[in-house]
Amino acid sequence: MKYILRILMAVIVLSVVCVERIYGEEVSLSYKENVGRLTVGGRPFVILGGELGNSSASSPADIERIFPKLRRMNLNTVLVPVYWNLVEPEEGKYDFSLVDKVIDEARSNGLKVVFLWFGAWKNSMSCYAPGWFKADYKKYPRAQAEGGKPLEIASAFSENVFEADSRAFTEWLRHVDGYDTDATVLMIQIENEIGMLESARDHSPIAQAEYDKGVPSELTEFLKKHKKELHPGILARWQKNGMKMSGPWRDVFGDDIYSDEYFMAWNYARYVERMARKARSVIDRPLYVNAAMNSRGRKPGEYPSAGPLAHLKDIWHAAAPTVDVLAPDLYDKGFVDWTAQYHTADNPLFIPEIRQGRENATQAFYVIGEHDALGISPFSIEKGNDSPDYPTVRAYALLSELMPLIGRHQGRGTMTGLYFDADSTERVIKAGDMVITANHYFTLPWDPRATDGSTWPATGAILIEVAPMEYILAGTGVVLKFEKDTERSSAQTLGEDGFLNSGADRRDVKSWNGGSRIGLASVDEVDVMPDGGVKYVRRFCGDETHQGRHARIGVDDFKILHIRLYQYK
């Protein structure tokens, strides 16, 4: 009866306001009004994670050694590969001892787990498929490049490939479902960075036979139904070619390799959808797929063609509706732009892999504040620095403390993420009749590293409006100035003593409009308590706020500030 009632309630909610899926009694993922929310045990949960290197979960001794370090790094979640070739070393014979070891060590160290299925594909290639699978290439055929060259990539068009991959996947998940009695496992990643290399699509005979059938009506009907929400790239290509509802791929979407990529994306996604349905029949956990980016000016086949990339999201959503999240793996420049592309009306933002570095600290503040992200996870985390003074360790500690407020403000439009580097040093935020100007700390003249040729570090913060004229600012290396929109002054050049340089522009003083101004009533450093309240630590009034002109956190500091504003004439 309880199961039937839960289904009825889910149907009612889905039909009215949102997409929400509940997984067992402990884990849920909802997505409504552009806000993703992961909850564990009924409480909001944001993944402050790290992904292990490719081989770091292949040894029980390594797992036992690494996990205590991850706890010292203030992670709450670890992303861990599961290797098909070790799970099923002989066909039909399974070994789940490494999986059990991961869950056991996670429990003992207070960590959650996201498992990554390294099955038929990992970074495009079939390198984690078992030897017995790879050797029998007639039964388990390879994809082929244009011209017939066989690749170390299993063909997504082979039913035998799917049956072998999905059988091991299902057996593993069935074991996890029985062993994970306390929701240690949060999410499941299906395959890893799917995509074709060397060619935009598979040219093997079985793939060509599918290609020759043309564009399936399921795809064009989806595009027609969701026309207003489509990625501008696919919409433009479809419109340019007459918005045909059927026909050859290059007739419908254009005569180039990007149409070949569309074909391959449809079929990779259909394969993943079948895997997702298998998973859903066995275990109740959120499911996602990750993408290697189409960066550096590469074309399909030079980057892993047809993965769950932003410009292919509509094809993936049409073909794989059971998958909850399409996620980017970020290793190149353009962090702010990439995150915006993956936080869309039909997709919450989750970053399962990002290049590890000191900037991860500020990236975490940004994506959680700006995009209500489900989480972030630097790659090869076990090689990271676990010193209490390391930026990511400090940032994760501060974000953990801030979590009651983050959970309270998710989806309310009251959080903003800030992210600055040498190329992006200012952001102007409109808040009613107030303007908030946020800058990189080094735009102030007082730190010699701002002007001595030192590299400007990435800095950032979360800004939360907790009440009218009242804010929480948490992060590192930022400066905030609050003004009425009618009084925003032009930039003024300050000397190193904090006063205006001689000859500075003072026209705003001569032409004052008589309106009210915004002032700092108080700026306090605080701790956030488990109930979301704040505990006073110390007050900043003088030099720390430039005598009431701004609120700031230095580049070497990680702090939470409670800012109260007032108006005066």
C-alpha cells in the first residue's frame, strides 16, 4: 500500500509542477524552476566531492589508504570507478569485493559514494572491457572509422555488446542494492565520456544499416514539441534545412559531419537509455552521464563525438529520458561559460570531473551560489593536498558550515555566485533599487601582489540575501560595494594609502542628486550554526571595511561575513 501511495503522489507532482524522482527512503533528486535539489535523509545535500584517478580503486590497499585522506580534505562524497574487467574477469563469474571495500571504507570515514560504471566505454575507448570480450571481436564487433579501420571502441549498434555490458552492469547494481543498506551510494554514472574518436560516427556495416534508415520520427517529434527550448545550434540547423520531419540525416540537419554526430548521439543515447532502464529496475538512485568537452576548436571525431554535450542535449533528452543529469567534465578554459551551458531549463548542473587545482575552492563557491549545483568534484583527488591550509580543504570546510543556509536558499533566487580571475575582475548585480559591485580583491591597491607581476589567483564567493538589506558573504578574495542605483559612482583610482590619488575625478560630488545612499551598518565575521543561525566572531569597521566603504575578504582568507546595510541622506 505504501508503494502504491508513493507512486500516486509522484504522478500528481510530475503532472503539476516539476520533475521529481524519489529513490528509496533516503535519496531524492528534484528539478523544478531551473533548480536541482539532492536530498539525503530528507535534508538538502550538495556534493563536495572528489573523483579518484582511473586506477585508484583497483586495489583494496589503495582504497584503505586513500579514504581517510579524503575525510581530512573535508570531502563529503567520493566518486569511484567500477571496472567491468575486474567485476567480470571471466564471463559469467563476478567479483564484487572491491565494490564492498569502497562502501565499507566510505561508511567508516563518513563519506558518501558516487559510482562510475567503466563498462563498454571509458573516454570513448573500450579499455575497461574484459579480455574475453575484447578478444571475441566477431561476437562483440568494433566501431569503424570512415574507410573501414576497426577501432578499440565497441560498436553501440551490436546487440551482443549491449547484452554483455548490461548483464554485468545489472548484476553489479543488484549486489550494490543488497549491500548498501544505509544509502551510502548516492548516484550512478553510466559509462564514462562516451564518444566516437577518429570519425564523427561509427561506419561499421551494422551502424551504416541504421544510418541508412534516416532520422527517426521520435527525434523530430521531440524537436517539434520542444521547439522553444531547443539549443540554438540544433534549432538553426533544422530550420535551415526546412524543419523536415523525416529523411536522411544530412537532408534533415545539413550536409556535414555535424549531422553524422547527431546520428551517433541519438544511438549512443538510446544505448544508455536501455542501460538506465536496467538500472532503474534494480536500484533506486539518480543516474547521470558525463561528457568530454568539445573544446580547443576541435571537430567531431577530434573530440569524443556524440557524447552528452551541451549542443546535443536535445537529442540526448529525446533518446534517454530515464537519465537524470547530463554532466560536463571540465579541463579547459571557459569555466563560467561551460557551467552556464549545462544549467538549463531541462538540466541541473553537476560537475563530476574538473581539473584539480587551487581554483577548485572558488569554483565550488561559484557553482553552488550561481547555479544551485548538485555538486563539484576535482579529478584524481587522492593526489590532492590535505593540508588544513590548502584552499580546497578550507573551502569545503566553509561550505560544509554554510550548508544549512545553502539548503534554505536553494531555488529562492536569493543566492549569487561570484568568480574572478585576472581576465574577469568585476561583476555588477542589480538588487531592486540597489546596485552591488563585486570585484577581485586585487583591484584594491594595498596588496603588492596586485601590481608586481604576480598571477592573480582565482577568487570567489557566495552572496546570500538573508533579509532585506542583510547579506551573508562567504568565500575568498572579493570586495563588495553597495549603492543605490541612482548614485553608482564612477570608478575612482585609489592610492596605496586608501585615499584618492591627486587629480582624481570628483564630478559625482559636485552633481549629487539629493537622493539617499546605502551605508554599512555593520560587517561581522560569523560562524554559521547547524540551525542556520549565525554566531558573532568579530566586528569589522575601520581599515577592514575601508572606513565603511566596502566589505571584503582577502585572497589568503576564507571567511563568512554578515553584512547589514542602512540608508541615509
